[in-house]
Amino acid sequence: MAAFDGAIGIALGNTVCYVAVVPPGGDRPEVLTNDQGNRGTPACVAFADKETLVGEAAKVQQGTSPALTVEGVLRVVGAPVADTAVRAACSDLRLTVKPEKEGGQERAVFVVESKSGGPSREFTPEQIVAVMVGKMLATAEAYLGKKVARAVVSVPLGFSV
């Protein structure tokens, strides 16, 4: 796949994410549609035994498997578990959240249990955000038909990392 000469823009939100690009020869950015035909992709990641779902597919699974679904993860990225906002955000999730010591402070780690009785998996908030960014990148590459190497990423106003 050829390389895209420009950069894409990714807007990561607590509830929805967007990806935009200035098309080759264009003068205005275009917000791209995802594989479901929507411009916004829910900021939701769900884990199944053999796959990871992002966006609409994750929201569908959230209804049947809330303990395997993460939403609103940007609220806890980089913040210590002792932070009251982190505790509140983690209590809203139906996942098991455990503290992990890093750099002298504890941060949240999400524990995802296997539905089939296999081993549980652990994910940091940053790893879950990376899955969302990967989905936005895949949307842009599908639209452009080219490999994207550069992106500008925006985050919510209250993001403090």
C-alpha cells in the first residue's frame, strides 16, 4: 500500500471519536464515515474471546456483556487510582478494575474475564485508547487507500496527562 503524503486528524472523545482528512486536491477537511456509515464512532471497546470490537459493534455487545466492555476510558488515562474522578469513572464501569503500582503511584488496570473460562486479560487505559486510535486509523486508510504515517490527535478539554 502506498503512503499518504498528508496527515489525518483524530478527535478522541469520552463518548465518540471522529477522523478527518483533507482529501488529495481538496482544500477543506472531510469527516470520514466509519464502516457502519456513521461519521462518529462510539468511544467504546469490547473484548470477546477471539476478537476486540470497537465502536458500534462494542456498543451492541455492551448490552449483553457489560463486564467485557470499556467506555469513557479517557477519564482515567494517566491519573492515579486514588483520584476521586478516577474512582467515580471506574465505579461506572462493570469491569473489574485493579490498582497497579507504576512510578510510585497506583493506576487503574482493567481486568477482562474470558467468557469461555480461559485466562483473564489485563489492559491499561492507554492500551484501550490505542485500540480506539487504531480503529480511526483503519477508517482513514480504508478511505484513502493509502498507509497513514502521521496524525494530529485531539483530546477532551479536561484531559490532563
